[in-house]
Amino acid sequence: MEVPNYGQPAPPFQPGYPMNPAMAPGPPYPPAMNPAVAPAYYPTVNTNALAPQVAPYPQFTGIPGYEGMAGNGDDSRFLPPPPAVGPGPDNIPAATNKDWLIPSINQEAAKQALLDYASGQCCYGSSPAEEMEIIQLRPHNTYRYRLETFTESRSCEWVTKPLTADTLDSPDKGPAPQPWEIQVTPPALFKDETKKMPVPHTTSKKSCQECNGKGKIICQKCNGNSQVKCENCNGSGKRSADECMDCHGTGFKGCTTCNQTNVQTCPGCAGKGQVMTFIELTITWKNNLHEYIPDHHSNFSTDLFKKVTGEKMYTDEQILVPPIMNFPEPSINQSSQTAVQQHYSQFISTCRILKQRQTIELLPLTKVEYNWKGKNCSYFVYGRENKVETKDYPSTCCCAIL
């Protein structure tokens, strides 16, 4: 089934992704615990427990395009996308030029906002809101500019897991596809998501190196001694001046991890003695956000804008959006031009750009100056909800918290 790519032409595939030769393969498992080196407080117990092996797996079979990869661990290989079609930055559309209409609040709305605010406060009288004389409305409207770049990136690593009953998708069933050849349906646009999946035809079965194929290892809790230090008395055998009742004064208790059998199920193979190894592809979809809010030249706290919504003035969504021009706030134009270029330069060589979205949101902010009974006061009306912020409301009782 052909997978949609949101209008972006599929670039020609370049076979093979060279790995970093400096990153030599290392052991996929931590060094084995030496049961002979047991804490001095453990009683000596002979055991036939199986000691794990410390040697790493042999070098995994080379698969074209995935050479140089080792086992579990920090071996993930970043895989750049195939080269984009076209001359690069010239793909960015021409700047947008349009007429802009900036809305403003009127006196009736400003007065009603203060009346609603006062009625919601237990210690505020309504008289100032009802009787005030508005002297001036000072607009301090500002904007929130956002550029969202929705990208897809891919990486691969060898993974070792306990063997399952499923049929192995082994290399003899065909050549393994290259990472960017694998068809994967993208999730919802502009939503972060990660998907992991085995690369087809890369799975093989091996004897578990951690337990030497036996399915058991020496108990890691008691080091194969079947007993552990008593936690209640810290191995002393006493609680205060009395004998510890949990260990009956011995300082040791039977190991509950292995039930005093000295061995435990191997975690590497879940007791099966065999594991399967395969190349795991990790696909990461990320919404990369650039946000800018110009200075509104007032003493209003910008953090309060987080509590309200703004007015969407402009939205542009396409593979590559053009920079904005001719917006009444010059810094928005500059921020747009800078962000568009930076996102293109940052992501085009490391990710596949699936979609971009550019928005301008009006954040309404008006300072209302008014007079009530000869006293000059002021308040701010902000957001689409016409919320109010004031510090000098003239009619409050003594319990008012400002």
C-alpha cells in the first residue's frame, strides 16, 4: 500500500548508510558477577550454579547498509534521509504579502469586563465598575508568532531479546530493506510520536551468552550463597539489646530471590537459553517549535497570557512555508524570516520535513485608565476572554487580597 507523504515528492534512494568506524562494537551485556568474591558476612556455601560468561557475542553477520553495528547499548546509528530533490533553500516559497486588520476593544466591552471581574470577587464593590468614567484606552496588543516544523528521523541499532515462538524473519528470506525504504504511515500531523519496529529479514537465533545457553545464572542477590544479610538487624543478629527475631540471632536470612536454590532465571533469555537478535528501526516524529512574542511596552506580566487564548490572525500550512512580510509589527517579519531559514538549515539534512505550519496569534491587551470619585485608576483587559488584571481597584473591604 502506498503511504501518503503529505505532498512531498519521494526523493531518490541512496543505498547504504556508512557507520562511524570509530565506534567499535562492545560487549552487549555487563561483566558477569564473580560468585567467589562474596561479602565476608556470607556463610560459605558450595554451589553448582552456572556462572555467566563475560565474552561478547561474535561480530554480528554483516547486512548491507548496516555494517559496523554491534549489540545492545549505546550503538544507535543516526540515519540521514536521502538527499532532497531540488536546489535546497530555493525550495522555500516567496514571502507572503497581505493586508492586516488589527482589532481593538471598545469602551463598552472594557467596562463590562471590569464589572464581570468585580462581581466575581467577594470583597470588591461594583460601584466603580458601574459609575466610572473611562478616560483613555491604551492598546498594548502583542502577538505570538509560531513556526512549527514537523519532521521524521530514523535510527537503527542491534537488539537482543529472549527468543519467542514466532517465526524468525531471517536474512535468508530476502535482502533487508534500507531504513528509508521501509514504508511507515506517519501519525497525526504536528504531534510527537516514536515508533520502534524490527527491520525485515534481520532476525537470527543465538545461544544466550549471559548464561552460556543454560537458562540459569548464579543468583545475583545472594551471590550463589543461598543466604543474605538480615535487613532488620543489618547482619548483627541483635535489635537493641535483644536477639533479632527475624534471623534468630544469626545475622542471615534465606534468599527469597532464588528460594535458597543459589540460581535464578537468566534475565537475558528469560530462562530459554536462546535469544534472538535483530536490527531495530526507531522512527521519531517531532514537532519542532519556534515561538516569539514581541515586547508589549507595558508593566503587564507576560506570564498572564498563558491563562487566556489569543485571536488567530494568520495560518499557513504547507511543506515549506514562506517567510512573512509586511506585518504591522516589524519584529514579527524578522522573526519569521529568521525562523524559516533556521529550521530549513537545521532539519533538511538530518530529518525529512513532512509539513510546516506558521501562525500569528493576536494577544489582546488594553490598559484602561478611568476616574471614579476623583480618583484616577487603571486596569488591564487581556485575552479573547477579556480577563482583567488590576492592583488599584478603589472599592474593596479590608479582607481583600490583591
